[in-house]
Amino acid sequence: MSEPRPAKPAPDASRRSERSRRAIFDAALALVSETGYAKTTIEGIAARAGVGKQTIYRWWPSKAAVLLDAFLDLAARANEALGGSADSEIPDTGDLAADLAYVLRATVDEMNDPAFDAPTRALAAEGIVDPELGARFTEALLEPQLRYYVRRIEAAQAAGQVDPDADPRLAVELLVGPLHHRWLHRTLPLTHAYADALVDLAVRGLAPRS
């Protein structure tokens, strides 16, 4: 009498869900880059990802919410590829200008990358008309990045490299604000040289008063 065959393991629902989620993220980012935000639809994302649109609606209330999570996932993966983690801080080599320039140059590269440019612009535009989405985008992505800058400048203050009366948050906005203004309005090209010039001006302004 032959022995009964062992039962096949039950499908891993969590793995299947993760595959679907990844396919949806990839589809949303691809469609926004190819056709623009206005022409991207839940139906189009579902068809591109090979899932039913009800699967998407079960996890997200709108295409903007899908795109936000897809973009946050993209940013996290890009950070990991560079050897960072969700809690990566700005390097502290003791040279504030060099550390800030390193991070600002990486930001320029990201802004110039089509994979980031289209979804970022779409989210920025949608966040204006959807305050809840805009607040979530700021809280989940922008504020953590700004806090990294603030902590690096505070460390430089503690080391005596920055005026103790300088407002670290204001200093950060002087650094990243012009970068985002040039990117948003496409006034002039975003380059490493521009990032270096911003750092040079900001660090000179932050120097301790004699």
C-alpha cells in the first residue's frame, strides 16, 4: 500500500499580497511617468499590474493615495540601494560644507531622475488641491528629511562651527528652498555646481560671528 502524498503547503497569502502590492506600485509609477497624472487611472493601474481594480480599492481610497505609497516605497528602495536605511542621518565627517554638499548633490540627482520627477510633480500638484494628501506627503517624506539637516546643523553648532544663535530650521530652508524653487518652476538647470553654491552661501552665513 503506497504512503499518502504529503499535503501541499497552503499558498502564502502575505507573499501573494506583497507581489500584488509591488506590481501596483510599479504600474502606478510607470503610468504617471509615461502618460502623466491626469491620464493615470485606477483601471489603468490595475490592468498594468495584472490585478482587479477592487484589489486596489481594498488598500487605497484613490489613485493619489496609491501614488503616494508607491513613491514612498521608491524613495525607501533608492535609499537602501545607496547603503542607507529608514533612519539614515546626514554624514558627520567634521566638515559641514562637505557633508551638506554630498546630500544636496544626491538630491539634485534624484530630482533630475525621470523616475522621481514625474511622481513628485504629480504629488506636489495633487497635494495643493487635496490638503490631507499634501499633509501626509509632508509628514511621511519631507519632514523626516528636513530633520536630518536640522540635526546635522545642530551638531555643527555644538562643535562651534555654526553661530549658536542661528536657527537650524531656517538654515535648512535656505538650503533646500532654492533647490525646490528651481526644480518646481524649471527656471534654470539643477546641477551639482548649483548645489555647491547654495551650500557655500549657507555655510558662510552660518559661520560664528567674531
